[in-house]
Amino acid sequence: MNVDLVLYNGTVLTIDDDNPVANWIAAKDGRVVDLGFGEDFRKYLGNTNEAMDLHGKTVLPGFYDSHVNLVQTGLNLLSLNLSEIRCMDELFSLIRFKASQLPKGELIRGIGFDELRLIEKRMPNRYELDRCAPMNPVWISRVDYHTSIVNSMALHMLNLPFNLDGIVRDGRNLPNGQLTGRANALVRSHMLDRIPESEIAKGVHKALNIAIENGITTINAVEGGFTFHDKHAEFMLENKNSFPIDIALFYQTVDIEKILSKGLTRVGGTIFVDGSFGSRTAALAEPYTDDSSKTGTLYFSQEELNSFVLEAHKNNLQIAVHAIGSRAIEQALTAYEYAQSIYPRKDCRHRIEHFELPSEEHIRRASSLGIVASVQPTYEYLWGGPGKMYETRLGKTRRKKTNPFRQYIESGLIVAGGSDSDLTPMNPLLGIYAAVNHPTPEFSINVQDAIKLFTINGAKAIFEERMKGTLEMGKLADMVILDANPLEVSPSKINEISVVATIKEGNILFAV
Amino acid sequence: MQYKGVMSLFNLEICVLGNLTINVNKKSISGSISNKAAALLCYLVLNKDKTFSRDKLASIFWDSASIETARYNLRYTLWSLRKVLDADKKQTPVIVAYKDCCRINPEALIYLDVFEMERLLEESRQLMGQDLVETLSRAKSIYKGEFLEGFYINKCPEFNDWVFFERERLQRKHFDVLHRLTKLHKSAGNYHKSIEILNEMLKINPLQEELYEELIKNYLELGDRASALKQYKRCSNILRDELNLSPNENIRKLYNEIKNTNKNSRKADENPIDPTPYRQLKILFIEENKLREKPEEQILCDKLLLISTVCHSAVQMPYTCLSDCIAGIIEKADNSLLEKLPRYYWKDLCRIESAAYKFCADETPLDSLTAISEKIRIFKAFENLLNTVSAEVPMRIYIKSIQCIDRISLEFLKFFVCRNKSSNITLVLEGSEIDAESFT
């Protein structure tokens, strides 16, 4: 038999429980056609387009990243990154420099701005931005995307209705360039609307290259809706067949008619039931440790969430909602239970994105509902453990309750791993490392299970396990080659493993 | 000066609401003067009752230059403006320039849309009824866009602040006109007019909840409960998508009132709690090529059986589309499920699709029937096949180029739709010239 690709002399970790390991693997027409041990691969060497001697390297199924704000990640890669600045002068110099590189009239987009990290602890006003870029509109997004700062040219261009809430004014009652709340929402909508499709495409392809270099062959792109733009979801829909790797779109809207009219089978992603620990808006049962006046925010009433979930559920859609704090998780589970009680469906795999602080009871209920917990282990790496953000916000006792991955798996939940890029990098190996080296040891999981988060469980989370997620005969030949075997290296060294090559349906997309 | 609303009386006509246009004796001079000159002219005309020192104007328009350069630039700009504006020496000069100051000539015949709008608003204070509506409508029609829309002068912070100030002042007047008009139309029973204006206002600010509330009330006045509920949905969707907020209490209360008032007289499908499992036939009509996701890719959802077929204008043989659908179901549905359909139905399906033979063993149809009897048998057999399968697995049947469907298959679709309102099937009909009403 002729084949297209043979990988041999390595360790193929198939993640298939029946045949967990092989030494070689062959692909033809995008699918795995053979795999095995020993020297059998030699029969293909004369009949293949490409043969790769692995020299002992390790092959895994191509990685899934189950939660990516893909367009936002791409656009941010093309924007002026303001996250590292420490004073106003640095901000002004960066904008001045950017303006000097751009044609007159072209928009300067700044991202990641956080005035709390500046010596001055304040935001710039539009006159200051005018002086840096008099010939270009400037739009700066605060790190949480909840505030925009624009210069006069941008403000002029935006044609905002002045009766809008959130236009911050100076002593003369004129807009000072800062826009929050509704004004920020409208500005984001107008500004994102102006970004041409070619720019979105450029950003997305840049982001996809990063994903591919990290071994990712399938992304769950959560696009549209609050803080993002429906245009991004539309872009993904229109171009989904032109991307080098697979993109499963989660359209973030509560408009079920829209989803059905587009022939989609899933809805949501980041439908915010609550906020985040960082902004103290994740809905907790007890107040925040560092601000006892706050317990977070529930953005839906139970009735509203029930109504949305029921409508989507009745229309046979897979649903994904964002819930971090225990009160939000309670609300999401109640809504899913409500929908199931009225219209029982089997194997609907509704999802809860993040699912960071559930109670034991929540885990049991989620398991009996067949919920997919779409988690981001890298959160624990960045924010878990002593002295980090979780401890600051939640205190020493509660931070030891976040992200109990082992309990999820033991209770039978499908646990899919993601990055939530652009919040954390698209790097499944870092995610695997973080899940194995969980700062709360009793929540850590073994390497095999951690790999499953980013392979077969990712596939299950979007009903693709028959096509992808393991390396088996007939499945797609989506693979990643690593320079070391994660099952053999010390757990503390997993994040030092490198991706050597990424293969999508038998085609080598990236190789060192 | 009293403006009569007749622009032909004026030598200089300036429209600043929307894109800037400047005409002298009906001819546009926009290409003959610089942006700074146009800005200076607008500034002087809007402040026609004021006299400005040259230094003040120089500092407003040439802030970053030295005072000498700024004075020179002003002198040159005034000269170039006057040259174009006063080309006809018989007419009254527009700008009066003295050694240290300048202003607009009070005798000059100038039309400015802002003045006309303000005059109409002033006039409206004395009016009532239809006269008031007409006058406000005229004021509304003058407002063609934001003040000096798209007209931005770099490095003129004072001028730009003045633009923002004027823009807000005029925008508020315009919103006031729109609000008054919606109320007047509503109180006169012209609900459609009122709705039209409310929708215009929502285009400007789609996040203003009170407007949705008004829309709902207008639709209720029209007795159009469905549209009223749709406006609530529109409001909640946009607030959720843009702000992650629920509608305010007033609107929620109004919504609940509408729901509760009509609770007993409405169909069961509007009742949020239906104790029986929910099954409803859905038909989606989609224009050609508007369905973005390829149907094959939707099969990824395990629990949805998707059947797709394309109709071709060149293939108009009876039953072609039905035959394709049967073949699709046989290919994709589990055999155990298909075997639940009685054999006699499979026999009838064999008449149009040979793949059905495998489910009727050797009992192939040998009887000869009239065309009508055969059609009835096939229709009933296929109806039962669809219901048998969809009782276990939700189905989506996607028919592309529906305008090319053969006559009998189309007849079947209508037959099925009218007899099976509660089946778990979504029909997606993509194409042009779809007579949607014929399915209801």
C-alpha cells in the first residue's frame, strides 16, 4: 500500500486505551492507516511520499485548545502592547513612535493598558494623546476591556450620542477621552467594526501560527458578543475552511434564532454568568478576602438563564456558559437541570467554561448531567499557590479549593483543557505541566490524564472523538512530535519539552 | 434676520449638519478653499453676532505656530476666503475685516442649516396639532448627520472642542425633536410613524432602553403582541451582547405584564413551562448561499441526524428529492432504528428508492397502482419513516436550491408540514423564490 507519511523509530503515545503505545505510524489521505511496533514500518518506506525517522522522539495526537478568543488574540498581536509600560512618558513615546510608522489617519490600537501599574496611577486624557499622534486616531483599551481612552480625532470620528452613559468629562463638561460602561461598549463596537477583514485575517493567521508551533491542531474559538464583536464570529464562519487547522466556533450570543439561521449546532462560549477573580466579579458564596464588601456579580437572574438555556437545549444545541465562582456554577447547573427536566436529552455535553470554584455537590451534579468542564490549568500556574492572585482574593483556605481537577476526573466529568488565550498563552504543554504540578497536591492529576485534557477530552467536548483525539486506524492523522516523552520526564520538567513538529491530516505544518 | 426657509434667497448657503457643504450662488466652493478656511468660515457664521480679535482667531486655528506666523496665516486665509465669497462685487460682502478684528457682515444673506433648524424649533413653541408635527418634521429633516461630521482639523484643540460642544448641543436638540415627534405621533394614533422614528433613534444609540420600552408600548397599541415581545427580545439580546446586562426593571415588568395578560389566550408553545417533552417542527427559509456552515460538518453533533440534498433545475423528475432524502436516511441512521419501520412501508418506499430494498427482504412491490394511489402510499410511508427516526434522533433536513425541487417532492413537504407540527425535525430550505407562506 502506498502511504503519504511514515513516522518511525519513536514512541507513539496513542491515548487509545486498547493500544496505548506504538513505535511507528503511517498516514494516507489525511488518516491514520497503520501503526505498530518493530520493523513493520519498513514495508512503507519505498512507497511513501515522506518518511521521518523520529530518533526516539515522542508522537502524541494533535492538541486541542478548548477555549481561545482567537480573533482577539490575533488583533492583539497586531496592536500596540502597553502592558509593560511603567510611566506616562513611556506610553507617550510608544504612541509617538507608532504614529511615526503609520500613514496619516490610520488607527493606532493600544491594548493591555493598566494605569495601576504606572507611577502616576492615572489614565491619559485625549489632549495628551493628541500631542503624541495628532494625525492618527488613537484607541487604547484598558487591560480588562472595560474602559477605552481615545484622542480627539478618534472621538470626532466615532460620532457618539452624547446622552450615552459612561462619557467621562473634564472641568468644562467636555469629554476627556475616557469612556466606560455603555460608552465603552459602543466605542468598542464602532472601532472593531472599522477594522478591515484583511487585518482580522492577518491577526488570526499570526495567532494560528503560534498555535501550530505549540502543537495545536484543533481550536475551540469563542467569538462574538460581550466585549468582543459579532463580526469576529462571522469572520470565523466565513473563513473556517481556509484555516490550516480545525476551528470549532462557539458563537457567543443569547440569540438562538441567529444561531439556528446560521445552521450552527452549538451556542455560547463566554456567556458571562459571572466575572473573574481578578476583577472580584466572580460570584462567591462568601465575600472576597481582600474586599469584604464584595461577593462578585451574577449577570443573569436564574429565570433569564433558565430561559436562554431551555431555548437552546430544546433546539438541540450544545451550550457553553462561563461560570467561575460557586454561585455562578450553582446558577449554571440549575439552568441545565431545569432544561433537562422539561426536555430530557441524552448526551448533550453542555459545557461550563472555567468551572474554577465548585463545591463537591456541584461536581456530583455536573457529573450526573454529563457536563463538560472546560478548564484552564495554566490559571493555577499563574495565579495559584501561596502569595499569588487566588490567595490574595480568596484567602489561604479558599485558594486551596480552586480547580480540583483530580476530583473532576474521579467523578466522571469530561474535562477539556484550554488556554483562554489571549489571557494565557496557547501552550498545551504548559497546561499539562500546570495540571500535573497543581499547587494543591491533592488536586493534581497524572500525566496521562493531563494529556487527555488536551487530546481525547478536547475531542469529546465538541463531539469529535470518533474522528480525532487519539491515534487509531481511520482517525485523522493529526499529530504533534515532542522532543521528549512527557510520561518519562520528571513532572517538573514537562514545561521544558519542546514541540518538534505539528502534523495536520498527514501534512507537516510546522517542523523545527 | 428672519429666514423664510427658501434657500434661493441666499448668496451663501452652508450646511454643517452632516457632511459640510458650502455654496456661493448655488455653486460649491468646497474645492476652492482650504479646510482651515472652511472651518474659519463655519466658526464665524455660527457666531455671526460676535466680533473676534484677529489674535483670538489666530490662536484658535494656528495654536502651534508663533503668533507672527499665526497672524500671517489668518490674514492669508481671510483673503482667500473673501476672494471666493465676494467674487460677485455687486453682492454684500460676507466677512467684514478690520485691522484688529473681523466678523460676519450682518447684512449678508447667509443660509445656515443650524439657524434654520433653531428657527423652526422656536416657531414650534407657538404651534399645536398637525402644524406642530409638520414643523418638527421639517426640523428633523434638516438634521442630516452630526455637526461637521467627518470634518476634523488637526492641531486645533480649541476649534475641535468647540465642535464637540456644538455637536452635543445640536444633537440634544435633535433628540428632543425626535422624542417630541414620537409622542405626538403616538398620541395621534400614528403608531407606525412613531415606531419609525424610534427605530431611527435606536440606530444612533442602540443601548437606550427607554426606546425599546416605547416601541413595545406602540406595538401594544397596535394590538401587535408578537412584535411587542420581539422588541423585548431585541432589547435583551443587544444588552446581553454589548453590556452583559438584563433589561431594566420597567421593561421587564412590561414584558411580564404582556405575558401574563395573555397567558390564557395564547398557544401552549409560548408557555415557558410545558410539562410534556418539547417537540416542534421547524422550517428555516434561507436565501441562496447564506447558510455558512457546511451541513456535513454539523454531523459532528452526535445526536443530530442531518440529511442534505441539492435540487437541480435540470433534474425535475418526480420524487427525485424524496428519493435522495430516503437514501440519506438509510445511509446515516442506525439500522436498528430503521428496522422499526414496518416492512409494508419499506415496500412502498422501494418504489422510488432502491436502497430501501434491504429493509423489505424479498417483498418487493409488484402491484401496479394508479398514480394517485401510489403517491398516497409513498407519502404515508415516508411520513412514517421521518416520524420513526425523529422520535429517537432529532433530524435536520437541508434542501439546497429549493426553487428547483420537483413538483411532487414539494407537494410532500407541504403535506408533511401540515400534518406533523410536533415532530422533532428542522427543515432548512435554502434558495430563492421560496413561497414561505405556502408552508404555513
